Amino acid sequence: MATSNWTRTQLEPAVLARLSAVPLVSRRLMLGHLSGRHRSAHRGSSVEFAEYRRYVPGDDLRRVDWRAFGRTERYYVKEFEADTNLRCCLVLDTSGSMGFRGKHGSKIQYAQQMIGTLSYLAIQQGDAVGIACAAEGLVTQLPPRRNPAHLSSIFEVLERLEPKGSTQLVPVLHELADSLRQRAMVVVVSDFFVDSSELRGCFEHLRFKKHDVTAFQLLDPMEIEFDLKRPMRFLDLEGGAAVFADPIEIADRYHLARETFQRSLQQMFLEAGVEYHCLQLDETYDQALMRFLVDRNQR
């Protein structure tokens, strides 16, 4: 049985310091209870003007625009974007295929570093973070909390992970879409070895609930290159039958099937309104996260 062999000590202070310079921001309006750095769906008082609306009895007279009254002889109230805190739900696929290990390490270790780093960054900026681990169902779930002590609980979950079993990501994401009561940033880390037509429904469900959804697909370069030279037995890490084959004979069919699958997956995420990143394990996790954070801030 594959184990992750990951500990919180593998989080690098220099990487955390570098990534902390770029805030983690939401692409969607959030509904939090506390003051924060993310745009809220509610109106409030901040430095960013949103719109005018007609005065109604009970409105704060300090928000009346007297210049507008002088021009129109009607009372208008200024409204501003209210900033709020973020609820971040990190979903990690812990099925057997995530235990695949090449020369750059295993997918699950890469995912643990990403999830652990994102958890630290979010809690450091005062946001609430939760984690859900999916394999043959919802294996572990911690609801979002913003208490710094909650970070230790998340790390304990990550350290205990053992990738095993089949991928039941679709029903888990449907369950999360129903159970998350407030808008959240949902980050899913998986290899997504699931038919894209099945994935479409759960991601559209999350978007229908107005969550800000990002998908990180992890692939080992060996899975892309398939540069194998001798006959061998291929094992299904999720419990299926083993297959003995000559890679040279099946390489063309393999590349065609993989490219077709990738195109359908990318198109599905585009149509579902999900931010999608395909990562190869020969790129360091901190490079991938920096690109993710910078892109969001630029948007």
C-alpha cells in the first residue's frame, strides 16, 4: 500500500515567505462575516465606490451625496463594495492513482505540498480554510475555520493520507456543493482520471452554487511521454486488472487516447466556468502556486 511520507516540516519557510507577498484573492463575490480583502456580494463601507441608489428612510445621512441633491433635488446614497473574509475549501483526491511515483516524486506528495502551502497562506491572511479528502467517498473532512490553531489539524490530516481505492470524486463534489452553506473558493487537486462527461455535472453544480472553483490536474511526465522500451505489466493503482503489453506497439493508441481525453477535460472546464491548471510534476509546486496567485491578482 502506497504511503505519502509527507510531513509539515517539508513546507519551506523561504517559499512561504515568497508566496505570502502575493495575496490569495477570489475571482467571485464572497459572503463572509468579517472584514477582509475579498469583494463581498453585500454593500458596505470601503474605499471602492459601487453605485448610487435612492435614499429610503432609515439610511445613514452621512452617506447621502449632497452634491447630487444640489444638482437633482433628490436624495441619493453612495454605496461601496464591502470587503469580506474568504472561505476556502481544499479538495484532495486520495485515490490509488494519486500514489503514482516517478523520478520527480509522487502525485500525492506534490498535492500535499500545494494544499499545505495554500492552507498556510489563507490562514495567515485571516481567511477560513477547510479540507476534504476524496477516494471511495468522502474520506476526511474538516470544515473551514480561520483559527491559526486549525492549521495543525489540516497538517495532521495531510500527514495521515494514504492514497488507495477507486476515484469517487464526482459524488464527493456533489456532496460538497450541497453542504457548503456560503460561497467559497473551492480548489480541487486531482489527476482527474474520470470521464469528463461525469465531471461536468459536479463542477456545474459547484458553479451554480456561486462558488469560485479552481481545478489543478497533476500528471507525471512519464504519463505524458510514455517513453517505455520493453514489454511490461501495467498495474491499475485503483484496483482494476493488470495488463501485460509492449509499450512500443500501443504507444500511438495511448497518445491519441490521452490527447483526446485532455482536450475533452479542458473543454469541459472552460464551458463550466472553472479555472483549470494542468501541472506536470517536473515543475516545482511553488512555481505553479506563484503563477496561480499572480494570475488571480492581475485579473
